[in-house]
Amino acid sequence: MDLLVPSLPTPLQEISDTVILRAGIRLFIKRDDLIHPTVSGNKWRKLKYNLQQAKSKGATTLLTFGGAFSNHLYATAAAGKYSGFETIGIVRGENPGEKKSSTLKFCEEHGMKLHYVSREEYKLRNSEDYLSYIKQQFGNPFTIPEGGTSEFALKGVEEMTVEVDQQLGRIPDYYAVAAGTGGTAAGILSAGAHVLAFSALKGGSFLENDILNLGGENDKRGQLKLFTDYHFKGYAKYTQELLDFILMFKKQHGIQLEQVYTGKMLFGLYDLIEKGYFKTGDCIVAVHTGGLQGLLVELKED
């Protein structure tokens, strides 16, 4: 399947169980995990206009940033191969050698050249001086920020909300979304919708300003509520309680979640539902942002 021929619109799947019925709300899952087999979820949405911009600039190489288990690096490597770009990944941390993650192995198999930097250097990834240095070092590639989060990404995310409005026949009261860099939440806000963002990072309170700054000031921007208590000890970390929830959710609803983003978001959302956060009749759309390439083996069991 070509990157620019995705499965659109992605399904909007209503789910129901005793928790939802007791609360008197409606909950839908926007199945962006089904948008493309390798460039899934919010990564396809974010990359779409980044790639179009790169082509319009005549770029032949994409350069971006991520960690050893980065969904974004994985998606960019695949998208670059499908779209005729060379790709370079600036990876946080030392070269693991033969102990490379399956994510990094996939990136290499799809032609991405990996360049490892120290965690201190990686912190400079958004500095204009550092980006200028990187561009000179690698022959002036088209640079995509970590997570694909840029002004071009927001446009792709906004298109997802148009799909939802058409499928639902109304604007939902809330969108629920996991937050890593905040680009998906910012895109939804820019479309005028209210967003419940669940930080996948420990100490993620800084994301509120990042999300609002990404979206910029506009008259139609929705309201943001950021939740920082559902990180389960930090980025890419998890507990048995979270894994049990993911397994239960799959058994009940037939939807696979993962432990880095979507599992934490749905766990937090269900906790809010049970605590009476929503009023009777509220309609919530939770965005399944994909990321299943990083799924733990124990969560793949039927």
C-alpha cells in the first residue's frame, strides 16, 4: 500500500460496557491504528503534509529524531522508503550494537541511516543553532521535529476531526488523546474541539504550554485539559495494573492497545469516567494513535 493511499476514513467504533452505561455517556474509538499497515495512527496524519512540503522544496532526504523505541522513527523510515526519500534518524543514546531494538532494526531495514548522540546533545534537538549544524553535517536534509510535530502536522490532524464530524454527525464533547510531544492534541484544538490529553511522560506538565504554543492563537481553538497522573512511572514504562487493563480492554472490545501511549490514555479515561468526571449524555472520541509496532509480547496473546 502506498503511503498516500491510506484506508480513509478510518472507522469510528462505538464501545459499550458496564462502566460506560453506568455513566450514561457515549464513547467512540477513532481507529487511526488502521490507517496504514506501517505508517499508522497519528504518524500518518503528521507526516502527510511534512512529506508534501519536503517534495515541494525539492528535498531528497528526511532527517528526524527519536529514541530506541520511537514510533515516529519507525513511521518515517517506512514513509521515506515508500515515497522515495533517503532518511536519517538522530537517535537518543549510545549505539546498542547487536542489542538494537526491533524498532531500530526495522528502520535500518527500510534504509534509514541511524546517527547516535548523547542524551545531552539530544536535548539540543529544537535549538536553531543545533539544527543548523545538523543540516550542514548531513547535506541540508528536510528536517522533521521529534514526533513529526510541526505546523505541517497540525493540518493532517485537523483532517481527522473532519472525518469524525462527518461520521458522528456532530462535534463530540471531548476528544481524548495520549500526549508525547503534543502535536496531535494541538491539531485537534486548532480544529476547535475540546481535548483531554493524557501525558505518557513523567513530569509532563510542561506539555500544556507546548500544546497551546503549537496550536497558536486562533478564535476557534478548543479547551485543553492535561492529565499527568497516568504515566505509570514514565515514558515507555508500565506496571502490571496497566497490562491487565490492556488485556481486559482487548477481551471486552476486540481493540488492541499498547503500553506506551494508548493503554495509558484509555486507562486514564476510564478512571475519569468511574470518578464521575463526565455528565450524562457526553460524547467522547478517544483517538487510537497506533504505535502497535512497540507492543509487548505478553500483550499479543489472544
